[in-house]
Amino acid sequence: MEMTQQEYWANIVGIMAGDPDSITEFGCLYEAGGSIDTGAKVVPIEQNLPKAADYYRKAAEMGGDRAAYLLGRCYMKGIGVEKDAAKGAEYYRQAVSLGYHTALYALGLCYEQGDGVGQDLCKAAEYYRQAAAHDVPEALRAYALCLEQGIGVKQDLLQAWRYLRLAEKSGVHDAEAAERIAAEAEKAEIAELLYEIAVAARDRETFLKFCGKAASLGFMTAQRDLADSYAKDTTCSPEQCEETVRLYRAAAAQGDAHSLFRLGCYTRNGEMGVEKNEEEGIGMIFRAAEAGDQEAYDLSLEIREEQDEASRQLHLADILLPYTRDDILSMDRIVIKDNGLVTALQVSSGTRGLGGSNNSPYTSDGVTVYPLAELEGKPPLECFGISVRAVVGCVIYAVVGGRACARRAELGFGGAYEIGYDTELRYSLVGIYGD
């Protein structure tokens, strides 16, 4: 690197004025090695990487955006300093905050490779996109590849082709990627045209014909819309049901949240020929909700409410699990408290404790009492809407998930005994009141 007489004196004046860019220029000179033309003579400058890093550090501390980026690069590659990828990423962030756009691309690389940060392909693609928006040549190519392969972003071959062409015009060439993406982009362009014809169609037959052609070329929106059209057919044949599911799966694989939601519903309920798996189906619905599908979001709220209610019902069975019928009959009442709401189950034939009739439930001061008579002749807890898996002797086993972790407590005259259980469970047993 050669620094001309004009550049040299301009940088000297800049350093005296506290200009970080002038200090950065001297750092670049020491990193590359070269010479300075002072006007009086030409001074050779030997490469000195530690000195270069020092110049970058001084300039970065003064708010130099390019210096922060170059210092980050030094730490990433161990140039004049001990290699430290985490520090490198921090200096890249500093450069980004100061408006140095090339650092956006550098941060994208960090997140793509997990270098100095946790690997996050979505963040990598977003940094590439931001850098590409500022015409950083390497970022144009990197974002094109993300769009081509669906890395951290929804696949879009047409956009990939457009970004790669911009990269080519900026001097970044990738002949192999250009050949590959051009062929796929041409197919995607044809598919997009076919889909537009389908949308404009005035009759269902034309829509199905052209939407089907677009879907067969892998056009995600066409796959989803065609599946929606088939799903609305009340006379859907087994073959058509199978094709509907196949189309939704193809669209979901490309990142379509609505298709993932529909698959989640089918899996949860065992519909359209899909094997029922409620847990897996709910998981798909929740993922679709997180991806932004409104129907999935609304249903996910309902499901969570149902799960909360199931947890509330479950825990009464969990608490009673360790006790036999004789144990339960020896109690006067069981008091369970959840967020300030108190429910009491009267299990003895007497009215001692809360008083009242043995023939029907009653409420006093927010406490509901269920007489033992309601249990007689019925499976345990059925009268409270709580399902049971089995009754072995008189021990109760709950159906809904979770673990019955209550420990058996010794019952005594007039005593209140705490029962310990898994802290994940919502309820706490305040006490068991014996005779």
C-alpha cells in the first residue's frame, strides 16, 4: 500500500484534529505494509500487524465505523491480536451501530457459521438482506443463496435470481449458482404465470387445471390454494383426501403456516386419512400460530384453555390417588386451594365441619361441598367430570397427563396434614381434616 504525499498530509491533519478515519488509514498501511511519500522522501513501511490492530482500536474508541469493522476482522482471523471470535462479533455490532454496512454482511457470516455467536440461520439471512439493501456485493450473493435454498428465509427462486444478477453487476460472480438458479427461476416464473391465470379464472374447472399445473412445478401458494379447494369438497374421495394432504405437506415444507395448521388439525383429529396423534397435531398447530397463521393462533388459545381446565380437573384425582376408600371415608373433608379459589369435597356421611345436607352439594363462603352420597354407585370422581383410567381396589388413577406425586399422610384426630407433590402441578392441598 502506498500513501501519497497529499494523502499523508491530509491524514496527519486529520489525526491532529481527532479524526478516526485518518488513524484507520495508518492502521491499513501497517497491516498491508508499503510506503509513505512525505514530499521530502519516500519512507518504506514494514508490515506490523499488532501496530495495525492498535491503530484500529484507537480509531474504534473514537467512534470510527470502519475501524470497528476492521478490528472485528482482526479478532475473527487473529490478525495482530489473539483470535477471539466473540470479540470480533462485538466489534462488528459496534460497526453496524455506527452505520458501516459491510459489517452487516460480516455479522451474517457469524450467525451462519456460528462463529463468535450461536448459530442462527434466520438472523444470518436477515443481516444479509439488510446488507444487500445497501448494495454490499458479497451480501447480494449470500442473500440470493439463502433465497434459493430456503436458508433462514422462505424459498423464493425468482427473488434469488434477481439478487444474484445484482451481485453479478456489482462484480461478485458465481457461475455455478447462476446456472443453477436461472434454470429453477425460469420454472418458478412459469409456475407464477400459471397461478395468475388460475386466480383470474371464472370457473372452478379452469382454476383447478392451471392451479394444478403451477402446484406440480412446486409453486407453494398454488399447492396451498389447491389443497384448500379440495378440502372444501364435502364429497372428497379417499384419493382426493390423500392428494389434499400431500399438497399441504408440500406447501408446509416450503414454510407455509396455513398448510402446517391444516395438517395439525388433521393429525389432531385423525381426519383426511391422517393417523390420529393428538399431541403431535397440537404441536403443529402451535408452530403454525408462532409462524403467523391467524386461525392457528385462535385455535391455540382455545387448546391452552382446555389444557388448563384439564390440569385443574386432573389434580383432584392426583391428590386422592394414594388413598383407599377406607382412608377417604375416615376424612371429614378435603380442602383444595388454587389461586384463592377453595373447593371442599365432603367424603364422610356426617355433616361435621362445614355442616349442611348430605343429599346435594352446597356452597358456603365460596366453598363447595359434595356429599359422599354422590359417589356411591359411581366410578370415583365421575360426578365432578373427572375421568379416571382405572379403579384398582379403591385407588384412583387419573387419565390426563402429569404425575401423581402426592405422598400419603397419616390421618389423626383433628389434625391438618400437608401433602407434598411435584411443583409443576397447579394446586396445593391445604390440609386433610380427620376425625
